[in-house]
Amino acid sequence: MAKNARTSISCEQRKFEKAIHDAICLDMNIAFGDAKQIDLGLIQDEHYKLVTSTYVDLFEYPHARPTGQDVAKEIELQLTKSGAAKEHAARVADRVEDFHGITPNTTLITRALKELRTDTTAPTYLHEISKNTDPAVYDELLTLCRESTGATVLSEITIEIIAIINSTHSVVSHGGKTLICERVTDHKGEVTYTFSRPEEKKQLYVNLNFSYQQGEQTKKANCHVVWMGSLLRNTYHGVVFDPSGRASNRFLNIWQGFAVKPVSGDDLLDRIMWHLKHIICCGNDEHFRFLLAWMAHLIQKPEEKSGICVALKSDARGTGKSTVSRLLSRLLGQHAITVQDSKHLLGAFNSHLANKLLVTIEEAFWSGSPKDAGKIRTLITESTISIEAKGKDAIEVDSFHRFLMITNNDWVVPQTANERRFFVLEVSDEKANNRDYFKPLNADIEDEQTIGQFLNFLQDYNLSSFDLRKAPRTEATQQQVMESLEPHEEWLSGIIENGEIIDGNQSYDLECGSIVPKGSFFESYTGYCQKLSVPGHRIINEKKLGRYLIGTVNLIDGGRPTINGKRTTCYKVPLLEEMKSAFDKAYEYQ
């Protein structure tokens, strides 16, 4: 029996170790705080321990999460330095870099991190993760209630209770409703705001009753009731997110300002500026200056939406795409957030966006859904946003959100030829996975003096010559236009590229212009859609296809000639070169 129990524990242990190992190799998101809590001494499998310890060592800063490729390269380097044969070091590294296991579910990873973490009750740990957090209101009130006695003076304990609850809570009147707003700060310093009905909060605090002296008697009162009935409680007539600072103090302004202070000078900015120009913008001065203007506009005029989303893409990993996000996140602190899942941006529950100015969207996000495309465009330009937490009432606040997309995918954004919302850049891989390059750059981003100079630089940057509602044309933007084509547009692009229409066994050469049955175009198009399993709602009818062909590549009516013994309605097709020129013009980013 004991042997079986030990075997069970061993299997469970291995499952947890493997989950963390697989998550690292597959580039799944493990938070900085969680990574630093892993107790490597608890990991028994030597390979899993090597991978995990290397990952933890490389994870030097909260916004610089290493990739599986980073871990593989570092393992190979360290094994070689320690005297291992190069072939052995390469094999171990390849085992990490070429890992193709089944993606572990997030619940298992969460359990694994919990089971393999350090003692979170140690004072040093609590001090480390709690130094920036707000007081735990419930716990403080619970202690106060337990320590209260019949000798407690009501007026004194009331003032203390109100001060504790006021530190994170407010009563707000918003949208015709009376709500309690709570500012919640987690161990990473992330700040969110939750809105509850008074009766819901009352249920949470229903047991927080304190004793006090009244004459010769000992009475009891409830902390929540005392606070709600006090003239000293925080009370506001609405909730605003107003970075301009012009909002009346009658409103709860959830804008808290920048996270750093400006520092004069620019002598510490060389590495940051070089990276932004030569890596992010591939040396293009126009793109570099526009990117700086977009960043500076966020700092100088946070209360104005530019309506431009910056999208950074590269085929390679480890190129430093996230540097723009990390720089701005350092400046904005609690007002910046990174999301990896579309539901956190486009889903119903989005309370985490209430106090955010910058939203960074990482990796696989854009699904190609026309519905999602509309939502994305609305978020980029809309002046208000409805904020809703699960099980809570929705409230509407002003939206000053800026959006930054970072991905390795070919298709990044729903770009059209006349779309103005997206500034798409192909990031250089010149310094990809170069630790000697990124280590000092990362140190600059974390350095208070350097990041203070960067804030000062952006505050002084001249915006007068920039139109921040019209993104410059880039090669990457044009690529996104082609990636965003609808099925009938993709089909026509293929027809022009192949130079022929195939309808069953009949082929029509388009090289020199020709007469082609209208039905052959539609049959070719629907066959293409069927082959690619295009959903029915995305397939246009024959009439719309005809209008599209006439308007795009200048097809004209070709009469009703006799083909294969039948009179058939046809199009007169121009020369193939003319069709190609017309198509390119129609889809050239303006």
C-alpha cells in the first residue's frame, strides 16, 4: 500500500515537472513572479531541472520573458563552457528547441507552479511581493474587530475603520446606479477596479462586527454599515478615466499618472534609440520618426486618441519586438496591460481595461472573423468603452486606449487598401537571440535614470509635423492588405497569377484577352470556395461577383456568342497584363 502511494506521488510529481518544462519549450506565458517562486530543489528530473533553472536565470526582468529558443541556446552555451562535448550540448539544446509535445492545459500549469513553489509564508517572500500592494482591507478589519473590547471608544475605532475602507473603496453614483468601487492591487503591482452593488459588499463584510463601549454596556456594530453611513466615506458622483487631470474632484478619476519621473538629458538613450530605429524600423528614418511621434503623443496628449494601432511582426523569435511595449509599460505602470487571448479584449468581461492607456496584444490573436475585425476597428477609434466584470454591472467610461500588436504570424491585422488605423512594421532579425546585445538594452529599460530620460524625451518631442490619424505606408502594410483579402478577392488574385479560368474540363486562357462565359467565372469561384471550405456567409452570389469583376479588373459585357453549340452570356476579358495592373491598383495601400 505504501509503495503504491509513493509511486502515485512520483507520477504526480513528474506530471507537474513535465507541465512546466513543456510550457517553457512551447513559449507559453509564465508570469515573472511565478517563475521566481519555483523551488528548483523540488524538481527531480535532471533534464526538466536544467530547462527550468535556465529559464528562471534568463527571466531577469518582468517584461523580458525568455523563449524556448533562448533557453536552448543558453543551455548549449553553458554545457559547452562546462566541458561537455559539443555534440552532446547540441543534442540537449535541440531537445528543447525542437520540442513538439502536446500543449499542457493552463489548469495543470497553475497546479504545477503551486506545488513546486517556494514557501510563500516566509517573511522575505511576503516582503518582496507585497511592498507595493494596498492593505488587505478585509484582513485589517477582521483584526480590528477581534481586538475590539467593551472598553473601545466608538469615535476612535470608527475613524480607523473609515480610513481602512477608504484606502481602497469608494461609493460611486454611475449610470443611475449606486455602486461600490474597489481598487485591487495584485502582488505584481497590477491595478484593476471592480464595481459591486452595496448589498453584495455587505454580504462579504457581514461578519465584521466590532465591540465598543456605550455607557455601562458593550455594544456591537458592523464595519460596512458604519462606513456606508459615515459622512467621511469616499463618495463620488461618477467614475472617469481622465489623463488630462481636468475632471472635477466630484468624480472618481482612476488615472494615477505616470510611473516614473522625467530626468533631463539624453546621454543614456543611445541603445534604446538605436534599437527603435534599426531593429523596430529597419533603419527607415520616416518610420522611426512616426513611431516616436506615436509614442510621444501618448505621453503628451494621453487624453486624445490617435486612432492608430502599431503592429510589429517578424518571422523570427527573440528579435526585440516587445521593446516598444516594455518601454511604454515602464512609463505607464498600472495603466498598461498585455493580453494574449482575444477574449480578454473582445470578450464580454473586460474590467481589466478600465484604467488602461496602452493595451499590448501578443502572439496569435487575429482570427480572421469579420465580426472581430469590426470590434478591433471600433476599439481603436471609439471614444467610450463599456466595462464589465463577470457577475457585475457594466459601466461606461471614456476610452483613451492605444493598441500595440506583437506577433510572429503572417496575418496581423484586418488591413484594407484605404485603411488608416494600422501602422505595420516588419522588425529586423539582425540581433535576434543575441544576449550580449539585449542584456544591456534590458538593463537600460529597467534603469530609473534612463527611463526617466526617455519620458523627458517624449514629453519634449515636436509633434507639429505629424498627422497621427494617418499611418505611413510600409511594405508590411501592403502585405497585410493582401493577407486580408476576402475569398472572392483571393480567388481573383489566383486567376490573374495563373492566367486562366478553369470550369470543369474547360480552360480559358486569359493571356491575350478573350470571351469567357459569365457562368465559368462563378463556377471557378465557387469551386475555389468549396476547396477551401469557405463558410457560406462569406461566399458572394453571382450578381455581386459580376459587379466586383467589372469594377475591379474592367471586364465588360461580351454579348451572347455561341459556345459549344449554345448561346451563352459572356464577359469580354481585357489583356492579362491590363487585368494585373488594374488589380494591383485596386489593392495598393493609399
